[in-house]
Amino acid sequence: MQTLDEIQCRLAPELREMNELIARYLATPNRLMNDIVSNYLRTKGKQIRPIMVLLSARMFGGVNEHALHAGAALEMLHNASLIHDDIVDETRLRRGVETINARWGNHLAVLVGDFFVSNALAAGIRTGRISIIAALSDLGKELSLGEVDQICNARSNEFVEEDYIEMIRKKTASLFMNCVRMGAEAVDAPAAEVEPMVEYAGLLGLCFQIKDDIFDYYPNPQIGKPTGNDLREHKVTLPLIHALNTAPDAGPWRELLREGRELTEDEILSLLAFARDNGGIDYAYARMREMQREADRLIAPYPDSEWKQAFRDIFEFIISRDR
């Protein structure tokens, strides 16, 4: 099995070109904007999403200039969503670095996020493919609707797993699906051949968010948010949803959450322990493995290649990662 680092090394020339494109798109005569953007781009993360764009292009033909612009567009749109999320969630650190809103205030952070969105569309236009521009537009809508769904779920307090899955499909999986779609469209792959891989990416994206939510149930200094942060924001995620729907003593906890008030630190820690003690974490892992098996069935008919294997290895990395 290839590690994510090994996959990155195989794609290093293409990733370097793509990041150079991003830097050129975001360069302006404005010194303040350049300083903010340059500082932000110093911590790139693992770049799993643009890696998937490039892997998709490789799998369906080969990386070309259009695929590089598509990857740049998607990475900039993703970063715009992170910048705006940090404002909404009042996040102070991301990847161990002070967020734009923490350092420069919400006003500038909103403008920088909008600047990323505009340049994402500009990069999409450079591909010359209306399907890629349409994908970026649809993705922007899905990301926004996913966030609104999350707010609605927090207010309804119905604790329905299907609602949670639909919300993370819009909020997270849609991004992964468009990675594969845009990479394939950049190399003119037939839509019928691509669709199973788009479904594959959707399942991978669901697992990415479920695993990210699991981190919140344990103290981990490597994660840029404190344990229980989701509950502080009135977000009830899969492990707790499962426990609330299956544990015999869930009634008082359901009523507590339905009060809609700010939870105390002791209540948050007790709810996290309740989810862990009643099989919530085990259930979440079981659901991810179930999705992985479904994804394996989708990818199996494609010809064997190092790029097909890379997709499988990324899926395993998503479930097994520790940060």
C-alpha cells in the first residue's frame, strides 16, 4: 500500500505546477492582500482534494494544463470555504497557525475568502470547459446548503442518521465528488465511464467527515480544535446520534440536547463519554468500513493501475489517519 506521502511524491511535479498557478492567480498589486494570502498559503495541508483531481486525470488519460487549472480552481474554492467557516465558527487556529479572522478580523477575512472564490472561477474559465465551470458553481451551492443543513439539524434536535449523512454529503462529500469529476472532464473522459468513480469519491468524502467528527470525541493536541467543540456549536455527529438512538438510558440526554441552551463543560464531557460507552465510535467505524466495501465494488471494474491503487490507498488513509 502506498502512503499519502508516496502518492504526493509521484505527483510532485504536477502539484508544484498547480501551486504555482494558485500563487499567480492570487497575486495582486495590493500589498496587504498579498501579505495575507502569502502567509495563508505557507501551510498547505495534505492537499488531498487537488491530489484527487490529478489522480482522476491520470486514471482517465493524463494530467494536462486543463487538469492543473481545474485542481487550482477546486483548491482555491475549498480554501475559501475554510476561511469563511473559520469566521462563522470563530476559529482561532488552523493547522497550528493563526486564522485570518483571528489576526486581521472578520471584515478582511470575508474579503479574502471572496477573493479566493473569484479566482477559483477564473481558473475554471481557463479550462475552457463549461462543465467544469458548472461543477464549481454547483459545488459552491452544495457547500453553502450543507452548512445551512447543519444549522437546521442543530436546531431540530431530531438526531436522524439519514439527515446527518445528507448534510455531510453536501458539506464535504460534494467536494470530493467534484475532484474526480473535474479531473476526468479536464481530459475529456466519457461521462458514463466517470460516474462510478464520482460515486466512489462521494463515499470517500463521507468517510473523511465521519472520521473528522470522531476526532472531536477524544483529546488530541494535533487536532486544531478542542475535544467537544462540535457540541459547543450544537452539532450532534454520528457517534452521538447512534448512542442517542440505541442506548436504553438515552432519554435524559435527548431531553438535555433539546433544551437548546449552552451546555456546560461537564455536560459536554458526559455526552462524549456517553457516546463512547454506548458504541458510538465503533458504529461510526463500522459505517466507514461498510462504505469502503461499497466503494471497492465501484472501483473494481476499472483496469488495474497505480492510479487506481492510489485511490484505494487514499480511502484507507482517510479511515486510518490519526489527525
